[in-house]
Amino acid sequence: MCGIVGYSGKRSAQEVLLNGLEKLEYRGYDSAGVALALEGGIHVVKSKGRLEVLRRKLEAENLPESFCGIGHTRWATHGEPSDVNSHPHSTPRVSIVHNGIIENYGPLKADLLAKGVTFESETDTEVLVKLIDYFCCAQPKQSPLEALREALAMVRGSYALGVLFRDEPDTIYAVKKESPLIVGWGEGENFVASDIPALLKYTRRYSVLEEGDMAVVKADGIRFYDAFGKPVEREVLTADWDEEAAEKGGYPHFMLKEIHEQPAAITATVSPRVEDGMPDLRIPELSDEKLRSIRNIHLVACGTAMHAGMVGKTAIERLARVPAEVDIASEFRYRDPILDPDDLVIIISQSGETSDTLAALRLAKSRGVPVLAVVNVVGSSIARAADYVLYTYAGPEIAVASTKAYMVQLCTLYLFAFRLAYARGRLSEAETRRLTAELLRAGEVIQPRLADCEQIKYLASRFVNTQSCFFIGRGFDYALSLEGSLKLKEISYVHSDAYAAGELKHGTISLITDGVPVIALATQKQVYEKTISNAKETKSRGARVILFTTKNVVVPEGVADYVVRLDDYDELLMPLQLIVPLQLFAYYMAVLRGCDVDKPRNLAKSVTVE
């Protein structure tokens, strides 16, 4: 993993590839490279480090113009980051870029070594290119397409591939198995990419490769073959993003821009699903009758999306009284979950390509359980595999740390909970309308949190040198503690943990030492006094307490060193307001600590390998 770009057309392939790879930097990488079709063969240039290093190497070589090539940004999975382990991997006859993991590369490599094939790198991808090359040599009369198919028939694992052959210098073979890949349609030029932003400078028209597909991409057209080698057609989609949406727009970082885009994202996601003041999921198959038949709900996701699922679980159970549970996708797959055809599995993913989440979806479907997907990318693997889809309209989210996608996941789950509760007779029409109206004004409610960040900036400056931080809360506030803690550690590299406030006495309080910051979230009236009591316990042991609460409560003297007060808002929807200052606190901590906010170390935006 992590980013693939391919081009065949009339422009400089080198520039198209570099531009596309720059648009995929948000996915994270440690090395990069390109393979260019030149007269007489394929020329490969690659390097460890940032794309600037690769660009300088290419400029120094002063290569002749090329009109077809493939490029890659890599996160190391097999072999350390280095020039030799970088992609593309090549032989004189063939060059490939690869996202995914070749699971049986060990025995394949041993077999090739026994045949006299030599290797330079530690990667599984080099095994694949040498295998393709072996079939090219073993049967010289067969076409590159046939050699590629023979090689892939021996491979187990996941892959998105871009393949360039010396003997077809105007053609890219794009292959997809359990790893996302799209092709872009231009005029006299066509593209390959692992994500839409790489294409937006040149085209908004694209097709998604389905499982097992191979696309043969030339400047004058694209041919598709399914997993059985049969010619097929694939739908041409139009991205509803433009290039400007994937730029910083005057903000210093994508993350800050995306935090400020949350009011617009809320409106774009919620408004189309409200009809005459009532929530309308716009899924005819998921009728009120169908909603009434659901026995249990399983919310399955990873990372930030899983934290959204925790809020969704509480809202569903509280409003609709339907049993709901939240699972980490990688755990759900292997715990042999008890599933019934009358259950509903809700899969949550920003990219729609998260590997573990996609595998959980497939498990649910294999058990005959209907799946509802909450995803941000139209035509993504999860969207295509699910029975029902609720798209979130966040637009492109470039920063690795998710902000606006999380916000609209919450909004979508609230809408679902409202409709579910109304359909089952648990919410009156009047109360459903009231909650829906409150959700519609969420963007307006969070605007003051965005307009005045001075208190949050000040708090970040006070704690910028801390080594550890703890978040505590109960109910919704516990779910927000987990997300606030994740944001802080993933971009500022401060060790941070979140705990249910009631668990402090069961071991965690031993970690509280003099001066350690404890961020206490107390926005829920029912458990406010208990959370305040827990905050006092940490304060008495030397913690410096930052309390997030609402304007309408009295904070006892001596409980907190700092108090951040939120505007009055429906308690059920308070997570929508509370998350904003937590996102901003993490952001300003990272900025003050000199961290790479948009591309934190060791992290990728879309996790497409297990």
C-alpha cells in the first residue's frame, strides 16, 4: 500500500503521475517511484522519502518525453522503507505497482529461486513481478495479458495492480482483488488511480473496478474483463467533488479546513433526508415495515468510525429500544458473532474500502443478514456490496485524522435512529419532528465553536509539553472521550488514553500523577454529578483538570483548573457540539509541537490491508 496512479495519453506522463501522487499524499507513504514507457524500454526512478526527493531525481535525469507510465507511493509492509524496496518493481520486460499483500509470496519466491530467478528486495511485490516475467519468458508467444493471468492464478492475497509491459508501451493493465482501484475517462487520455483525488485535475468521470476485474487502459479507450476473463461493461460515474474541494483553500492544513467545513457537511448530509420535517432515509427497501421487523442491530467499524458507532448505539437503544452492539471490525470477523436474518448490520466507513470492515460485511452477508452501509465514497467496495446505503456528503477528506466524515457519520446515525424509533412507535411524530429540527440546526450550533478558538489555543499552549493525557466521560461523553483521545495521540504523538469515568477506581487512577492533564467531559445531566465526582478524585491526586460542560450547570469550586462551556443544545445531540473543541485541541497541540498534522507518522488514510 498506499497510492497508485497510471496514465496513457497525450500529456507528459511524468507530470501527470507526480501530480496524481501528490493528491494521494494524504494516504501516507514512506517512499515513491514511477515507471515510464520510453523508446527502447521501461525506465524506473524511485526513492525513499517524500515526493520532492523523487521529483529532484527525475529532473536530474532529464528524461525524454513519455506518454504512458505508472507511479506509486508506498507504506512499508514487507521490507523496510528504502530505494530498493520502493515501487515500481521491475524486470526489463515488465514493471508493476501494487497495493495489498501477497499472502503466499514465501513459497512462490522459493519456487522461483529454485528456477534460478534472483531477487534484490525484501518485498512481496517483487515476487509478483518476477512471476509475471517468468511466464513472459516461459511462453514467448503468449500475450502480456495471458502471462499476467497465468501469474495471478497462482497468487493468494489482496492486490490492486498497475502493470506496464515493455512490448505494449502505450498500455496499462489495472487489476483489482480486495483492494480499491478505479480508472478515469478522459478525451484522448485515460487514467488509473487508487482514489478519486488523483484524477480531479484531469477528469471527474471514472469507473470502479469490481472484484476480480482487469482493465486494459490505453489513450483511446478502456476494456474491462471480469474475474473469468469475460469482456464486461462498467458504469461510468461522475465525481461530485472538484479539484478545488481537494485543495487547502487558504487554510494552513487540510485538517483545519475540514474542521471548518463541518457545518456545510452537516447541511449536505441531513437536509436531503428530511421531508416535511420528518426523517426520510430515501431507501424504499428499508421501509417502516422492515424497520419494525429488526431484532438486533450490529454496528461494525474501525477507529473513528467505530467511535461514531458507539454514539449510534446509544441513540438507537435510547430512542428505539432495539438492542444494539458495537464491534471493532477486525474482532467481529473472528469472534463468530451470533447473527440472525432478522438482524441488521450497519457498516460504517469513510472510504468504503476499509479492509477489515469490508470483510465483516462479507461475513454478515454470508450469514444471510442484511447490511446497511454508511459511507462517504460513491461506488466504493462497501457501498456496492451492501444491501442498503446511506451516503454521507462530507466531500473529500484529505487529512489522515478524520473530522468532518465523523461528524456526518454521527448525523446519519441520528437520522436512522429517529426514523427507526418513529417506525416502531417509540417516538411520537411531534418528538420526531422536534429532534429532526434540532439536528438540522446542528451546523448553526457548532459555528460559535469554530468562530472563537482562543480558549482552546490557550489550553493547547498550556499543555503542549505534556507526556500523557487522560480523557474521562460517561455515556455519550465516554464515546467522545475515545474519539478526543484518538485525535490527540494520532496527530500530536502525546500518549493519551480514554476511560469510562466510573472505571477510574478499578485501576486507572494509579496512573494519575502530579500535573497530568485529565480532560473530563460532563455534558449529560443524568450522570453529571458522578462525572464531577470522578474529576474531583483525579484533582485530589494532583491532576490538572480541563472540564467540558454546558453553560446551564454549576461547577463546584475546586473541581477543575479550566472549564470549557458549550452552548445549550439537546442533550441527545450534544456529541455534535462537543467534538469540535476536542478536534481543535488536538489540532493546536499538534501544530505547537511541530507535527505533520495532515500526514502523521506511520498512519494511512485508507487502511486497505489487514
